[in-house]
Amino acid sequence: MVVVARSFQLRSRAKGLAVVGPDDRTQPPIGGWSWLTAHGVRIDRDLGEAVTAHAEAEGVDVLDVVPSDLATEDALELLRAYDPATYRTDRLARGVSARRAIAVRTATLDRAGLDPATDAGPIALDLAAVELKRHCNSSMGVAVGPALGTPDTSASQRMELLRSRFGAATPLLVAVPVLGYGFLVVGVLSAPVFGVCALVAWCAQPVLSLAGTALRPADLWRRSSLRWLLGPIGLVRSVLGPRHPASDPRSAEGDARRAEYARELSEGTARFFEPRASECPLCGSQDLAPRLSTTDMVLHKPGRFHLDRCRACGHVFQNPRLSLDGLDFYYRDAYDGLNAERGEAMFKVTQAAYHARADMLDPEARPRRWLDIGTGYGHFPLVAQDHWPDTTFDGLDISDSVDVAARRRWVAEGFRGLLLDRAPDLAGRYDVVSMFHYLEHTRQPVAELDVVASLLTPGGHLLVELPDPTSPYARIAGRYWFPWLQPQHLHFLSRDRVCSLLSERGFEIVSSGPVEAFPGQELAGACWLVINRFAPETGLPWLPPTTARDTLRRVGALAIGAPVLVAAALLDQVLSASDRRLRGSSAFRVVARRP
């Protein structure tokens, strides 16, 4: 039943695809458009004019042209990723493409830093679609055009695309269809009637999804009738096929950086830490107790990190604290560089949290200008624009990600640097300032709160969200509580302490309370850290070169851990939907007002 329901969902999406026809042509032809096309694709004048006219009529700056004869598996892959009902309104949706032809306004192509291209490979077109969606998040569309006679994506190309999109997580994605085939085999052998019905439904999925729609693959009936055989064969070919270096940009870039990291680590890690503090940075008490000792379980950069707890005020902080050199070393390739795409994917997962944060402010408020501190690539301002369409959003961040945010127009202005350095230039400009999961990353959180009031106009609001060190999940998961995130998180302030610090600085506390920072991901996050700790990601340039044993350990851990991750995620969803007293919370939010 699940397969049949999914088939009709895909069919509904196929029925919702726009279609480009000869009637879309206009006179005179519309200029200012460029093309990205795959090998063997030629766009004649009539089709080019029809596509650009259709795009103009739809009000889009980018239009991915899907050949009506797109191969069955490519068509199903497209429909799994593309929902016509939500694609344009979902600002954080990943750019999708049939990887055959993309029409782009030339000005948009220039802003995205791309060049017109012919005979492009599937990876290049896939990455171009992702980048174009980021630059015109609500003005990119998909439409079916005429048959172009292009070949389907080969098994080896499909694996290259997976590696390009998901990097080290690719084995986990490959494990999913392997488990699916296993369930089908077990079902046929243990309960033949139900097993055969499930197998027939799975084989019929392409026909149920595509027959009678604008997508008319030549191989539709053959693919459906032989799916029970072609599916596993294709998977084996994908896994065992040749690996092209271009399919994994992270791997190629990582090899180039290996020598750089080796030089840095040859000097040891002592310079990455300051001398150990003997007193609490908040209250000055010397009554400190060890709270946690752990390693970097996400990126596996070398070093051991310690958190202390002040018995006098309860503050938890990293001790010894990272030095400036340490911050540079441990943040590098965490959210940008080698892990830029992973960072983008992580920020999209938290989209529900962005909507909730945008709703923290009184709906009767009328903010003219809003500064998001620690904005990263500007994901929150992008989503918040739907809640506050009359508000201008700016962003501040220490990394060059804020420059990318400005180029994408996710923020009106992007300020790069430290808040303590930039505050004098931004004084009195904002009605709202937000600090979402920012203060725990700062070296001097109290000093940051000292200056933030100067940014606000009288009556302006400050919105804060922080991980809660008193969370029950922190006690249950121990070192595997994801928000510890060592070594990046330097301070863990309690809700009472934040409210007290703000009150001392003249703020009125409007509201405060617990919240799920990442709803439905607490236990799954802990399980992921366990897997990641004992089977580190391969190909990281700060670790020794990957061996076959390392790869097997990683693949084996992901295969064994996949069912556990699924179970943990399901339990997370149950707890997330339950009474708050049962599910607990991992973070808190505070809304404060400057009188």
C-alpha cells in the first residue's frame, strides 16, 4: 500500500508539470536569456523562443526544460525531488534538474557566477541548478518540453551524482535500496502472497506514476516489467563502477588540502588553546568542577576538549578555551570549504525552526530593519521574509558566508567581522536583533550582550536562542548530546542567567521558555554521533590517508546503524508530538525589549 500511495503521489506531481508548446512563442523573440545544455542537446530557435516566452509568462528567471522522453528512472528521480505545488514557495528547496537543458536570464547567470555552457556533464548541470535556485529561490521553475532524444543517466553517472550531492553520506543512501531489496526477498520467501503483491506493486510503480502524463519515456513498459531484475543490477553497477574524481569535489579538494593540514599539525595542537582558567568567566568563582571531556566527534580534528561547570552560578564553559588560532583551525571546513554543501543541507533541515523563530516577535510589531547576528549564509532571514515582508533583513557573521548571503540577496546587507568590532558602525539602526545559536560560539558572551543594546532603536527587541545545558537530553545522552558540539561551543548559559544578564543591562524580559531547537532530531543526532565516533568519515585531510579497512568500517557501521537511526528518528517524532513534560527540550528562547 505504501508503494502504491507513493506511486500516485508521484503521478500527481507529473500531472502538475507545466508543458512548453509551440503556442508559447511570441513575436518578436525575447532577449536576455542564456542556456546550459548537456552533451548532445541542441536547442533550436523555435524551442528556444517558446521556452523563454513560457518563462516570461510564468515570471521565472530560470526554467529547467525536461524532455518528454526522459528515461524512466531519471523521470522518477526528478519527481521524487520536485513538487510543483511547493517548489517555488519553498525558499530552501534544493534546485532540481533533469540535467538536459536549463534556460537562465543572463543577468541571473552572471550573478550566480556561472557561464553559459554546452556539452556540460550531468554533475555540472546538477550543481548549476542548485546554485541557481539559491540565487532565485522563488523564481525558478520546471517545465516539460519536446523529446530531445537524450540518453538516460548511466549507473556510474548516477553514483557520481550521489557522491557529488552527499559526499561521505553516500554509503548510507546506497544502503536504503539494499535494505528494500532485502525486505522484498524476505517477504516473497516468508509470506509469498503478500511478498509477491509488494513486488508487483514496486515493479508497476513507473507505469502507475508516469503513464498518461506529459512524461513519456520510451523505456517505460520495459523498465516496469523488468524492474525486479534491472533495479538490483543497476545498483551493483553503480557501486562497482569506475569512480570519477570529479564526482566528489570534497575528495579532490581534500587531497589538495592534506599538505596544508599536515604542516599545521606538525607544530602540535598546544597553540590552539589558551592557558586553563582558574575562575568562572561569569561570576569569578574558583569553585569549578569537570563537566565533560570529549573529542571532536563530528569532524574528527585532533585534540581533546574539556567543559567545566561553576558550582557557584552553574555556568558551563570550555576550559581551556580555544585561542584565536584554534578557532581558525577548528572552524575551517566546518560550515564552508569542504563542508559547504553539508552545511547548506543541515540548515535546510532546521527550516521549521526558522519559521518558529520568526514567530517569536509580537505579530503586532512593525520592524523596519532586522539584524541577524551569526547569520551564516542567511537561511533565517530568507525564511523570515515570508513572515515579515515589509522588513529589511541584514546579516552579520565572521566568515565569508555572509558575503555569499548578500550576493544571493538573502540579506539586504552583509557585514563581515566580529560584533564587538562592527557595533559602532551599526548603532541605533535596528528595530530587531536576533542571536540564534550564536552566543555559545563567542569567546566573550557577556561583552556581546554589553554592546547589543546599542544596535537597537528605543523599544526595539532582542531575540535569543541557546542550547540548554540543563536539558534532560544532555543527561541522558552524555557526551553524545549533539549541542555540546565540541570544540565549537565555548559557553553554555542557562536561561535564568541570560534573563539576569539582560535585565542588568536595562532590557525588559518579554518572554522566555524552553523550546526544541531541532524538533524530532535529538535521539537520532546522538545515534549519529555514536556511529561517527567509532567509524569516522573517510577522506578527511586532517586524518591519515584512508585505507580499505577504514572504508569497510565506515560502510559497515552505516549499514548496521541505518535501522537504529530510523528507529531513533521515529521515536524522536513520537516524543516531539507528545506532551512537553515527556519530550523535554534542548534549548530555550528569550525575547527582550529595550525600553
